Amino acid sequence: MSSAYAVEDLLRRHAPQVLGALVRRYGHFDDAEEAVQEALIAAAEQWPRDGVPANPRGWLIRVASRRLTDALRAEAARARREERAVRLEPREVRAAPAEDDTLTLLFLCCDPVLPPAGRIALTLRAVGGLTTAEIARAFMVPEATVAQRISRAKAKLRAAGSDHPFPPPADHPPGFRPPGPEDRDARLASVLQVLYLIFNEGYTASSGPALHRAELAREAIRLTRAARRLLPREGAVTGLLALMLLTEARSAARTGPDGELVPLDRQDRTLWDRAAIAEGTALVEEALTEGPPGPYQLQAAIAALHDEASGPDTTDWPQILALYDVLLTKTQDPMAELGRVVAVAMTEGPEAGLAALAALEPRFPDSHRLPAVRAHLLERTGARKAAADAYRTAARTTRSLPERRYLQTRAAALDP
């Protein structure tokens, strides 16, 4: 990897932690984000030339902290924050566990004053480090819509008084503190949804030359572990961590030597991470004892059944179908409905799967996933030309190069 690419990866990894540290110390989410961006630009210019500092995160925090305090002083000089500016001496933010900073930022972005779409978009941008375009593809909405959501969310936090999203006691210094139980309960659903979206973008990148963006998947797992330490008896958190581990355990077998996609039924299961599967399975069992199962616990149970099978022929598809039936009583997620179609096809035959698939057409207007499933089921029925046409339709829709190559290869193999 070149020096420039190594620096870019390092900056992307540290940016959310640096932003979290500044927000925890100073507040002013929007101003802090601008200061972090300036520090990142300075690092991108200096580090490839002068070398990466021994403590990259500390360097970024120092530079961003100076930029932020300078900006706040300038604002105070305009006669609006003079009293507060006296207290804002430029000093290094105290070292704190990065995950604490990031969790504070995570719960801040999921403030109940924001609409759900705004919470998720802002958190993906600030905590997950996703670009506006990546978030737009995750939501299946125009990029301009996501940019507007982020802008409005920042404005609403500012108007609501983002200095103290978690009101501190009278003797608490200025800045932020970890959320209390009442704050966590109000924000947990959005926090978990955001973590799941970050993980999904990492496990199957929505665009680009790589199928797997390991840094995003790892970051989502790290943050979810931190959330579980904060809420050790919350079944949804445990279930989400289990789901991530059981899914990520297959990552080494999902691509071939040239980066080509390998579907689940053709993967070399000896490459699966058995330690992650064992941990995920234990977490599923624990999560199912922590109250009525929710969507994450049920999806984790489905993933466990896949991971425990020695091959496609030994997978317990009837049990998976039963779990999908329960899951769809708790969520209207289109991907869960598509997963149920596959389970129907594996249990009752491809014709039954195609019949169930027809009802989902309106739920996937611009996605490649439905035509890809249709192509697979048509191929199983022996309708080679129709399957090839469906594979080509799916290939035209996806922005992922490995998925496109796989779909085009399947279409070519079925052509007369």
C-alpha cells in the first residue's frame, strides 16, 4: 500500500474518534466537525512529507482543538461569547478511551430531537465515516436528500443547544458526559440501526472494486461491543453483536483469488472463522434469554443455522423459514422478505419461491437484489434464457464491481 493510501486509511479510522473527543470536551458539534476536517487536511498534506507522528490520534486532537478554540474566540470577538471564550484555553484534550468518545458522539447523533432519518444519516457521516454518496446508496435515496438531512440535523442540534445534550450536574465541567439510562433508552433503536447499516456497508460494499470493506465492518463490531459493555443485559444489543460476528465469520470465503464473489452455497467453509462463530452462537443463546426476541436476535439465530451447517444440503431450511415468519411479524424490512423467499424456495422448491417473489416487486424498484434472486430461482427451474436475462438486469443495476462481474459471468454461462 502506498504512503498516501496508508495515510488516508489512518485518517478515516481516527476521524470519528477525534470528533468525539472534541465534542466531549467543547461541545459545538458543527464547529468541532469543521475543526476536525481542517486537521485532517493538514495531516494529509504533512504526514506523507514529514512522516506519520507516533500518536496520530493525539496529533489530530491537538491540531483540531487549536482550530476550534481559535474559531470560538473569533466568534466571541464578535461580542457574542466573550465570557465563555475566557474559559477556552487551548490545551490538549485529556486522553480517554477512544470508544468512550465515539459512543458519546454516537448517542449525541441519535438525539430524539432529530427525525429518525436525520439521526441515522448524521451518525453514519460523523461516526461511521461514510461519504454522503455511500449513505445515499444505503438508504436508496438521492445523494442530495442525504446531504439535506445531514445539514438539517446539524442545524437542529445547534438550535436545541448541542453544548449539553446530556445535562451534567451542577459541579460537572463544561462539555459532555456519557448518557444516563433515560438517554440511552430513548436513543438505542437509532443507535443499533446505524451500527447495522455501517456493518452492512462494510460486509457488502454498495459500490466500488472491493466486495468487503473490512475497516467498516470491524468498526461496527467494535462499537457494538462497546455498546454491549454499556448495556450488558440488553437483548437487542447482544443480538446485533451476534449477528455481526456470525456474518463476518464468512468473509474470508466470500471472494476468490482474483476478488471475485463466491456465493454462500459454493463457499469453502473451512475458511470460515470458527472462533467468531462460536462466540456469535453463544451470544445468540444468551440474547434469546433476555426477553422476547426482536429482529436482531432472530436474524442472528438465522445466521447461526447457516454457520452451523456443514454444507448447503445440511442447512436446516425449514427452521430458517419458520424464523423468517416470526421475524416478519416484527419488521417490514424488504431484505427480510427477500430472505424468506429464498427459504421458501429451498424448502418448497424454486417455483414456490418465484411465486412468493412476484409479490415483492414494488419493494425493490431500483435494486439489483430482486432480479438476482429471480435469476437464481429461474436457473434452478431450468429456464436458462430467462435466468440469463434476469442476471443481466441485476448486473446493470448494481454499483458493486465484484457483484456485477459475478452476475455477468452467470449470465454468460447460461447463454446458448
